[in-house]
Amino acid sequence: MHGRPYRSPSTFIVLGTTMSDTTPEPFGYTIKEWMIRSHMGRTATYAAIADGRLEAVKNGKRTLIVAASGNRFLESLPRAVIAGKQAA
């Protein structure tokens, strides 16, 4: 169903497309948004916060991951090494 338009009161979005490059990055992400963005689980996210590797702030009861801290955290992770197939 890609390309099917969705209309909300203030915007027009085509499903299956990405936001433009002019959209500013948010200050922070909720835990759920962070889990989607980073592909990390809830336990790993809270462990990274507890270890001080990921900065979080509170807004009332809501915990927000600071976007800049999240970017630094992801960039600090070790690079993946993918083993290639050996020739027979």
C-alpha cells in the first residue's frame, strides 16, 4: 500500500516516504521511539541509561533519551565485522 495518501488535519503525508531533510531532529525520544530508532530492547536501553552511556531526562513521568546523546551512543558502538564466505 505504498504511495497511498494519508491526510491529517495539518499535514499531507504519502505513506512509504521519508520526511524531508529540512525537518529538524527532535530534542529527545521517548523510550518507545528510541527502541524503534535504535533497535534496542527496553532492558538494554535502561541498562545504558544506568551505566551513564545514554543520557535521559524526565518530563513529568515520561523519560526522554536526549537525541545528541543517543547519536553519540550509537556512533560509539563497535563496528560490525561480517565474515565473508570462503571459496571452496
